Amino acid sequence: MVASDIDVRDADAMLIVYALVPALAVGRDHDPYFEYLFPDVHDQMDLPDPKETETMPADPANEE
């Protein structure tokens, strides 16, 4: 893993990747330069569809 080359623990590297997934998903749909930023992997990324993801926080009044 690239993280070990720069002395980042694998667990920390995965947390960074998971944190970037929503931004990458939106970028894929809205950024006209997305495929130029990631030329080798832009069509191989397994990203969720932003329209199908829950983006609103849970309503505390409805929780038990």
C-alpha cells in the first residue's frame, strides 16, 4: 500500500479514503475535469450514486 511508503498506518489511510468517497462521488457527477484528474482510474472507481445516498442527518425527535 502506498501509505506504508510515506509512513502512514494502513488503518489511517483507509479512514482518509473512506472520508473522500462522498466528495469523489459528487465530483464524478459534477466536475467536468474529473476524468482528467484521475485519468487511469476514473472509470474504475466504485463510488455510490449521490442521488441515492442519505444526506440529511437523523431527526433526534424521531429516535427512540
